[in-house]
Amino acid sequence: MLKIRPEQMSAFEQAARRRFEDEMVVHSKGFATRLCEVIGDRQVRVAVRSAMARAATYGFTDRGPVQLFIEMTLLCGSGFDTDPQYPAVGECLRAPSDQMQRAEEIHAGYCDFLERVSGPGASNVYRALKELLQLARGPLKFADDFVPALLQEMNRIFPQKVAYSGESGLNGLMKEALAEAQAYGFTTVRQQVLIVTLKFAFGHGCTDDPLYPWISRTLQDRKIKSPQARAARLEKKAVTWLEHVIADNERGATA
């Protein structure tokens, strides 16, 4: 009788995981084509691998739930599962029910999000990105106690997402962002608003997200000596990113 040694079984499992990872990389490039083109194949694989590992912590091991988790990552950022902007998703992930049941509930919410927030062809998202670009390019008019005014501005920029996340979710995001800004030594209103808006646009984990490596690389760049210079570099890169994404979308819309 043929016997399969434990090390052989481990090799089979690793090969199967690698094949599935390859398939998810291809799927991701079709699901979020423009994002994947910008960050490149290597970084897409890093993001997929990270999402698969994160999905496993919630007991998502079947193909469907893992693929859904990857899609949610691409849509809402790699930290979507703990993001205060999406509290219902986190609650569902941590529920004691079967992984397929939880995945079905998350998928229903995901479809609702696409309809209510993203809009047809992500039209609401791109409209909001244009507004964020204008905010980043111009002078800020916020006072030192800027939180209420910024919340109003976020509602103007992306009312669909503000309505979806709710006051509690946005306040949680704001509190987290301001604490993180302080940790980076970002003490001016403009610097703090920068971190808040990045998290609002790209997810609360964007400062350490393989989908947006330019953010973490800038924040961790030891060649940049001062918080002021680091914030200025990060803002410049954010503007460049937004310009690229918007221009690419407009080219796609007219093609």
C-alpha cells in the first residue's frame, strides 16, 4: 500500500496553497485592474498573501469566503476587518456562525455597499477622490478645533460613505487617526488632516497596507529627518496618486 509521509503531505498542501494564491492574484488583477496595475504584480501578491493569512484568522478557509475576503480588501483596504468605518463587517466576521453563513452575510452587505456607497462604476468614489484632490491642493481653512468642520467636509466630499459609516464610525476613525498623527510627530492642523483623509479614503490601515506601499515607505523613510518634511513628502505623493487614479479613470471612461 502506498503511504504518504507527513513531509510529502505538507509539500502537497503548500503546492495547493501556491496554486490558489496564483489564482487569486489573477482574480485580483481582474477585480481591481487599475489599482493592481499601479502597484505591480509583486505588490499584488504581497497583498493577496496577507489577505489570505488574515482571512484564516477568522476561520475562512474555503475558496468562496477567502476570495470574498480578498475582494473586500481590495475594495476597502487591508484593515477593513477592524476598520471603524465598516463596523458591521467586523461584527459578522467575529460571529460564531459557520464561515459560509458569515460569508453570505458579508457578501449581502458588500453588494449593498457597492450600490449605496460606491455607485455605478464606482462613480461616487471617483467623484469623492476629485474632491479630496482639490482639498489637498488648496489651503486649509480649519481652525485648531477642526474636527467638527472636517466631519462636515467629509460629508460634503463623500456623503454616501459618511451615511454608511455613521457618526460613531467616523468619530472612531478620527480619534484613531489623530492619535497616529501625534505618534508621527504631526502636530499642525494640515498634517493631522492629511492622516485623517488618507484613512477616510484608503481605509484605516492605509499607513501599513501593501495596497498603498507609498504611504508606509514615506512614513518609515529614515532619510527624511523631520516630521514636517515627512508630512510634506506624504502630501505630495498623495496628490500624485490621486491625480494618477483620476486621470486613469477618465481615460478608461472615454475609451
